[in-house]
Amino acid sequence: MILVTGATGHIGNVLVRELLVRGEHIRVLLLPHEDCTSIEGLDVEKAEGDVLDMASLRKAMQGVNLVYHLAGMITIMPGPNETVRRVNVDGTRNVLEAARQSGVQRVVYTSSIHAFQRVPEGILIDEHIPFDPEHAINEYDRSKATATLAALEAARHGQDVVIACPTGVIGPHDYRLSEMGKLILDWIHSKIAWLVDGAYDFVDVRDVAQGLILAAEHGKSGEVYILSGQRIDVGDIPKIMKEVVGLKRICIQFPLPVARFFARFGPFFYRLFHTKPRLTPYSIETLAGNCTISSEKARRELGFQPRSLKETMRDTVIWLQENSQLLKKVKA
């Protein structure tokens, strides 16, 4: 039996689908009243619980030999966020401890490329870069770095823990609309593509799911594996969309200095109007920063083989178009 936390998220629901194709028996940990649209109709056992509730974790792990821990919270807003810290840090520690107490054979923890220390251009980002919560630029980075260090500490004390760090995840089955999913859906419904200068490394969600499975099968305890895809300039994304699905859009691209100026007011605007944040200093610095990232270790040791970004973009646009009506309420 396999337990998946965060199974209704983008990576989580795709991971569940991949595991079911392999004939695995899956149990998913769900919050009370959690929206299960992304896994509706899938043959999974549902266990109600919370990563902050040890009793529910121990109950969910009965008879489980492998845990994929993906439950977490993302924020691109500045300042401290106690909820994000508790879910990402305390929740991960709880999952590790419950797994240890329950005799789970292996835990695969999904961290993030943002857990690594941010290094300047010219330095290759690989698994030699340290995890650095002390100099993180926002609560999400800090919490993922701290949680990753906790996972590594558990491995040093003999627990079988493998860590995977995806980059920017895009792809089909994006029911909750990731930042890129929202952006692409906006472009689908508009004749104008609003862009910010910058670049990032994007990886297909299906490849991340496969990478997690490979980490469970071939990863070494206490090791970290970066699951990256392809570095691309943001301005090239509409060009790829035009090439692979014929989606033509007028592109208006803001220089980084202009985007940085307006991003300073973003957090105030989002808090005032209670809307989901899009443009913040964190998001701009992510696009402006070093994104030369290597997945060589995962390729060499796990057999990780990410597909082309063109294939990912084609399948993402098609899925978003086919599920446009379902996603309207999410986008709103």
C-alpha cells in the first residue's frame, strides 16, 4: 500500500494516475471537505487527516510501506506566514515521524528548487548547492529549505528518505491552476499575451511524477535529486504555443525594471482586494534570477528523462482548452 499526501494538487493527482497505471494500491490523505475534483473517479482509498495531526497520520499509514509526501503550501507574498511554515515544516516533520513510528519502509519527499540557496548567474545549480533557510527571500523558500534539512536529518538517523526537487511545474491535469496554468489560460481567452522579461526552467508534471516513482525505486536514502526540464525565456513561450497549437497572440513584454517597480505595489493590492497574487517582488526575482539548473544526477542515477517543452506546451494548452468550463470557477 502506498500513501500519497497532497494527492489533489497538480503533481499529486498526476502521480496518483501514474501509480494506478502501474497497478499500485493507493491511499490518499485528504483534509476534511477537501475538493477532490482532480482525483474524482480514480480508484483510490481515501483517508481523512491532516499533516498537522499525528493521530490521523498514524492511522493513514497503517499497512503502508511507501509514502510520497507532497502536501504543502505555496506563497509568493513577502513577509512571514505562520500557516505556510507550519504546514511545510511541522507537517513534514510529522509525516517523517509518523512514518518512522508506523514502520514505513521509505518516504519520498517532494521539496522544491526554491529550497536551494539562490546563487548568481554563472554558477550551475545542482545538488551541491546548499539548502539555506537563513537567507531565503520569502516564507515558501525558507519553509521548504527547513523541511528539506529535516528530511536529510531523518535520513542521517537511519530513516529511509529520498528527496526530489522539481523546478517550475507545468502540464495537464492542472485543476487548481498553477501560476503558469493561469497565465496560459489567460492567453487562451485573450488576444494579448502580457509578459515580463526573464527566464525559468520548466518541467512537465508527468515527468516529475515519473521522477518521484524513479526516486522511490532507485534513489538512495539521504540523497537529493533535482527534477528539472528546460530553461526558456518567458518571451519564447507564446512562440512555442503558436508553433505547436497555432495559438497566435499579440505579445506585450515589460522590461524587468518596469516590472520590479509595479511589483512593489502588488502585495498591497492583493491583500486589499483579496485576490490571488500574480505579480510580486518574489515572482519577479524568480524570473530574473539564475535558472541554469542541472538534472544530470537524476538522469544518471534514476533514469530521469524529461520530455521536450514543446510537447508539454501542446498538451497543456489542449488540456486547458478541453477543461475550460470546469476551470472557470478556479480562475475566478
